Amino acid sequence: MPNYTAVTKHITLPDGRQISIETGKLAKFADGAVVVRLGDAMLLATVVSQPSSRGDVDFLPLSVDYQEKFGGAGNIPGSFQRREGRLSDYEILVCRIVDRILRPMFPKDYHYEVQVMITLISADKTVQPDALAALAASAALSISDIPFAGPISEVRVARIDGKMQINPLTADIARADIDLIVGATADSVAMVEGEMNEVSEEEMVEAIAFAHEAIKEQVRVQLELAAEVEKSHVKREYPKYEENDDLKKRIQEGVYEHAYKVAHSGNPSKAGRKEGFGAIKKSLTEKLLEEQPELDMKMFGRYYSSAEKKAIRDMMIKERTRLDGRQLTEIRPIWSEVNYLPGAHGSALFTRGETQSLTTVALGTKLDEQIIDTAMTSGYSKFMLHYNFPAFSTGEVKPNRGPGRREIGHGNLAQRSLKKVMPSDDENPYTVRIVSDILESNGSSSMATVCAGSMALMDAGIPVRAAVSGIAMGLVQDKETGEYAVLSDILGDEDHLGDMDFKVTGTEKGIVACQMDIKIQGLSAEIMTAALHQAREGRLHILREMAKTISAPAAELKPHTPRSHKMLIDKEFIGAVIGPGGKVIQQIQKDTNATVIIEEKDEKGHVSIYASNQEDMQAAIGRIQAIAAVPEVGATYKGKVRSIQPYGAFVEIMPGKDGLLHISEVSHERLAALEGVLEVGQEIDVKLLDIDKKTGKYRLSRKVLLPKPERAADSNGAA
């Protein structure tokens, strides 16, 4: 008999499929562990929180890890070590969407280390596991004794063939014109991320509302599960913040008016505002330390931050103005430049306020495609975007350890945005890599990347379907009065003290991608819709500013951009072009300085040729055409005599293609032999008369190209 008691609950999706949540069978040493299953996809989620905290920690040390086991998909990793290693970009992106909704759900004074681990232990090619990860994590937390203000859940909502679907089949997602991951509690939406095909604001709000209804059911089932697990009935005790109402009041009185004044001064400089707020804090600190040498500086810092934050937020709501003096809907000054880097295939410098992106585009061949090797998918990608955020962009000193989760997340949002306007493979033969280096950052560097990337693609001559811009929206809402202010193009400080970070990208026609994090509960559809419409006005303004620099893709590629050419050859000639051991194609590339790539698709040979100049391109094309061209009946060729036989000569009319020139077709005169008439190596003009349908042999004629001899005059002088 098993030494466990399992508890299982089921969630029925709108299409009738069932999600099961089971606990009590696996990982019983964890504070909470569940297995979530849909079809053959199974995710194990575990949560553990340390029973004690480090004394110097004044934040929540939460780590969320998501990993896919190759064995669960019946695959072996393609790495040298043949085992799972560093998390893939996809796995990191799943970590982020789970982390972003879980983190606000813990008490602000809970500073004990929490580790959430979600593992795909069984894969199902019809199920996308990213839509189940947050459900699994929330269920594991809900059945534990860890303080948690959930449950929450996330679902994928996709509009496919005009109909909204929850967690659709993988194969159907490719047809979706809306593809969103939405996270929420039973009461309010907290996280949105995804991409769309230029949809309206109302359509996006409709999709989010549809997803929220499904989430409410998933939350209800988690509560039922927790009710049957004894451990979850009483959450663990931990030391709460010590409170000093007198100190809190003194700090509020000593900070509020001064901070309100600095906030309302409209100083456009981040450094200037920092100096102003810093002077208030320094003065108050010195005053209180004189009065109370034993002042608890942690408590002081907490109360000071709260008072300063309230003053700034109140100023924005009451005065309808911003820290840097802008109006709520006002966009920071924009200036941009393209072709800034002469060595790149495309480049753009985009600056908005104190945020700046220097972005490059590099165009490569098929050999430069990115290899994708994950537990669920394998293949190639010919469009990449990489985002770099060096410490100097914020005036800081930090070791350069390569891209972190933030860089991968921001880069993915920009990539999803620009992917929507990329041309088809037939229109664009290149592998495209975009790199955004953030040189200055004070708010919305990912949106600067979208703008700079769009302009750099046009500078490179890539025929994108439209320009794309992005904007980050913020929100400040008074919980007591319900008054709020929606902020366009937020600063870093406004992101930190605000209630929402809502990034929206799109073209003139509509939205193509978004990423939203809500820090408060109870965000209404009215506020969300208002924010989206305000974002649209800002987006269109930014597009107009971008168009002043570049409004359409460059008509010509840069002189140093590799040229490309595609051609089709018959399947039977693929081997001839490649040659034994690749000798022929290697020699062509060596002689012409071109890159030649051949693929067999649809019973044809698809040849892609890349060269740095037109001369090399034509040379490579000519060599391949000479090998793979099919002779045409009735065409004339300059052939070379390869051998002479008693019955005729074999003449090469194309490389590797010989035809028989019968002795009767050499001349209008009757010839007994060809000695003295033709020689091996001699070049002659011949016409292709016929191709034998059974053998494929070529029948040639020389005499049809020669003038007929005049007939001798008859006895009467008649011709």
C-alpha cells in the first residue's frame, strides 16, 4: 500500500478538456508540492521558504525557476554534455511571467527566502506548458503554510478564426490574431503579456476579460484543494514590522510638504530631482538623530520612503502634472538618427528624454540562423533581437555578467513587436539580427528598443510592412478616493512609485504586443481602456516623430550588405551542383567568393546565393546554371567535340551534357568518315533536335545551321 494520501481536484476548460491538480504524492519534504496535468503534459511545482531570514534583508528574496526535462518529451539534449544545463531563453521567459504575478502577493514585511521550482516532467506537443506554470506555482503556495495572498492563476487566451479560446491546442495558436497570457486573482487582473495582429484597444480588453472569467474558476478550485490540505489552514507566524506611530507622524509632517514642493517643481533632470529629495532626507535625518541618537534607521527609511511616495503621488493626482513638469499625456522630447554606424547593415539612434538606444541590424545567410533545441521544440530561427543594458546607462558600476532575465524579457518584448511587421521569407532571404544597446536609461528602454529597431530595419532596406513604436504607461490611484492619473511615457521614478507598468507597442493600425504588470488590486476595465486609448495617442505621436527621420524602408541595400539571389533547379541536379564530397560547390564558392546553400524542398532544389558584389553573384549564378540548366529542344548551343566515332561525334553542349551529332547531321554533303572534318576539342555550333523520352539522350544537328549548297544549273540554264 502507498504511504501517501493524494488529493486531486479538476478544472474543466471551456472546450471540455480537464486540468487536474494533485498533491500528496510527490516531493513531500517541500512546504508545498503539486502536479498539474493537462493531456499528457505534467508540471511539478514545489515551494520552500526558509524558516529564518538574514537580518540585513529588507525585501522578499523570491526566486522562480522553470525548467523543461528533455526526458519528459522523449528527447536527448543536443548539448555536448547531453544533459539539461543553463535555462533557455524560453524557460527564463516563463520564469518571468510567473514571478511577476507572484511577487506582489506576499506580505510586504515577509523577508524570508522563498524558492518556487516548476518542472515540466512530461510533455504533450498539443499543450503549451507556459499557460499552466503559474497555476501550478499558486496551487503549491496555497496548500503550504507560507503567507500568500492568493490564489492566482494565468491562462492563455487566443482569438482563433474569430473565436476566443482558453489554452488552445499548440497547432491552432499559429492562426491566432490575439495571443495573450493573462494573470489574475479572483478579483482583478494583475499581469498581461502577449502579441497581436494590429488589433484595437477594445478587442484587447475583451480578450483580457474573457481570460479573467476562466481564471476565476481556477482560483475557486485551488481554494477547494487548500481546504482539504491541513497544512494550509494556518499560515506560519513571522516577526512583523515594529511600528512607532509618533516617529511615523513626525516624518510624515517633516517630509510631505517639502517633497510635494520638489515634485511639483517640474525639474526635467533626474539628477536635479534626486538632489532635491536627497536634501530633504539629509536635513530630516540630521534633525532626528540630534533628538534621538538611538534612531532606528531601518524604521526611519521605511517611513521616509512612504511619506515621500505619498507626497509625489498626491501631487500627480491633484496637480495633473508630472515629476519632470510634463502633462499627464505629454511625451518626452524625441530625436533620432539613422545610418549612424557606417559599418553596420542598418543602424538607428533613438533618444526619448533621458532614455537612449543605439541599435544595429546585421544581415546574414541561412548559415547564420539560430539553432533552437529545447525539450518541446527544435529547429531554426532567422530573426533575432538582443537587448543589452550596461550599468553605465544608469550611472552605476556593476560587473558585466552577460544578459540576465531582465535583458532577455525586454528583448523578447521588442522582438515580438517587430516580428509582426517582418516580411515573408520570399520577400526577405536574410537572417536578421537586431542588437539594442541601451546607452541612457530613465524609463522605458524596451520601448526605445522597439522604436530604434523599427528604424534600423528600414535603414537596412528590409521591406517591413509598417513602422512600430512603443510606449510605457503608468498609473497613480488613490485607494481612498478612487481618483487616478494615467501617465504616458513614464520615468523610472514613476514606474517605481506607481501602480502600473503597461508597455504597449503597435503600428498606425493597431496593437502588436504588450506587457502589463499591476501592483494594486481592483484595476477596473474602465481604467485599463483609458490607459490603452491614451497609449494609442502617444504611440501615434512617436510614430510621427520617427517618420521625420525615416518613413519607409531604404530603396537600396548598403553597399557592403551581402546581396542575395534565389533560384530553383531540378531535383536531379542537386547532386551535380554539390559534387562528390561537396567538391563542386566548394570550388564554386572558392572561385566566386560567394556563399551557396542548397536545400531540397517540394521535389525541387532551392539554391540561395549570397555575395558581396554583383560580379561575384553573376559568376556563381552562371556556374550553377551551367550545371543545372536543362537543354531546350530547338535551341542552338556552342558545343565542344568530346569524341569521334565512326557513326558520329559526341558534343558537349553544357557541362556534363553530351549529345550525339550523327555523321548524317554534320554536313549537307554525304560523309564516309569524320576524319579531317571534325577534331576533338573543336568548338562548333549545333542545334538540339530532340530529346529521347525514354533514354533522355540528346540528338544534335550541325547541318541545319549551315547554308544549303546551290543546286547545279540544268541544261536549259534553269536553276
